[in-house]
Amino acid sequence: MENKVVVVDENTNISYQPNTITINGLDDLKAKVKAAAERYNNLVVTDESYKSDKKKKQELNKLKNSLDNYRLQVKREYSKPLAVFDETMKPLIETLKDTVSGIDNQLKHYDLQAKENKRREIEQFIQEVAPNYGVDPATVRIDDKLTNKTVSKKRWQETIVSQLELAQAENQRREQDEQQLNMFAESINVDPLPYLNLLIRGTSLIEVEQFMKQDIEKKKAQVASEKVNKKVVKNKIVDTTTGEVENVLTFSLMVKGTKKKLNALKNFMEINGIDYELERMD
């Protein structure tokens, strides 16, 4: 059989001859194994046949084990030249592996330094450009992928500008929502500050206004409930549940304002359980 040759370099090559394993009488062996398997394939063990069936199993195991032993014996002999070859080549590979590892560590350090330098360049760009969009530079997130050496300066600048444009649009939307919320809160005479915090956390304007309306209804219900338990006796209010007594004070107050502001005052008094009589004066 002709030798196979693997060229390593101009001075070194590896010559080997692939071995062929031949099983003489393979067809006969296959027939014997098939016959033995088929003979006992549908075997049913009974009380009467237990002992003889056990011997049959031992015979089949003996055949199976002998075949496996032959396989392993040939495999060991066949693998011996390969094992010697492995033991010869592995030290050579390990020698190069250590050197490659040393260079690789240096390259990784260089790559990390290059990424850090690029990140600083991107941060400087954000510091310079973000104010033009009314965006706080500290809120701009830098995707780590932008620091890869394969990403061009033009590409990462476009990405940052897109982020700033989105942030600008979001800030403008939030400012508009805050203005609308302040106007709505003023119209119903409610402190907007707690609800502005909901907007900042991402709750929609419609939802926040619903919360405000619900809180007002709860307050009105609470006042109505308190009135049920209070009885007016002359100029005093008596809490029939706790026995607490409060003096009723009556004032005449003339107010002027726009319809919007007067409605806000009316809402405030109703929400807080203040009785009033309305007399229009032009």
C-alpha cells in the first residue's frame, strides 16, 4: 500500500500508511449472530423453562462478550502507532501554545485599551453635542458594541445622534404632558406635584388624570361619609361617633375671578366639605 505524506514545511513531512482491517469470513459471522438473535428473539420465560432459558442467555452473552473482546484487542493494536504519534506531537504543540498565549494576552490588553480610548472619544462627543438637544450627557447610554474597532467613527456618531434625537423628543413630550397636567390640576384645584412624579416614572398623561379624578371622588366620598356621622346643633357640629364637638363659623366673603378659577374654588370647598351659598353679583 502506498504511503500517505503530509507536508509540514520544506524540511519536514509526515509519512504514514493507513492500515486496513479485514475480517475474513465476515458474512459467515453475520449469519451466525443473526441466527442466534432470531432463534431466541421471541423467547418466553416460564417456570418450566427458567433454568434452560438462563443457560441460553449465558450462551448469548458469551458470544457477545467474545466479539467485544476481539474488537477491543484489534483496536488497541491498531491504535498503538497513533498513540506514539500523539505523544510525539503534543509537546511540540504545547511549546507553541504557551508562546501564542503570551502574545494573545498582550493583544487583548491592547484591544481593551483601544476600546477604552474609543469610549472616552464617544463620551467627549456626547458632552459636546448633547446640550444642543437639551439632553443631560449623563443620561446617554453608550452601547458597548460601539467601542468595537469594526465600528467606524461615522457610524457611532450617527448612533449617538439618533439617541439624542429620541431623548429630545421624549423630553418635549414630557414637558407638554407636565404643562397639561398642571393646567388640569389647577382647574380642579389639586396639588399636581405627587402626580408629576407619576409622569416622570413613565405613567401616561391619561392614566395620571384618571388617578387624579379617582382621588377626588374618594375625597368627596370620605367627606360625605363624615357628614353622615355629624349632626348640626345650633352653631356646633357634633360627631355622633366620637362625640367630638366643633364650632361652626360663618363668614361672608366676596370673591372675584375668572370662571375657571371660581370653579376651582368651588371644587376645593366641595372636596373639603365646606358648605357655601352662591350669590352672583355683577
